[in-house]
Amino acid sequence: MRMPNAKMDISYALGKISVPSIREVATLGW
């Protein structure tokens, strides 16, 4: 029933997951 918000939910979930990952990659890269 939430198909129109599927992309928004997925992008939001990926954003919450990718933020800490980017921090870890940045700290490891530097």
C-alpha cells in the first residue's frame, strides 16, 4: 500500500546506513 513511498523509504534507509559507512571509509582512507 506504500508503493509511492517505497523509493523514499529505501533511500532513507540507505542514507542512514551509508552515513556511518562513509565516515568509516573516510577515517580508514585518511
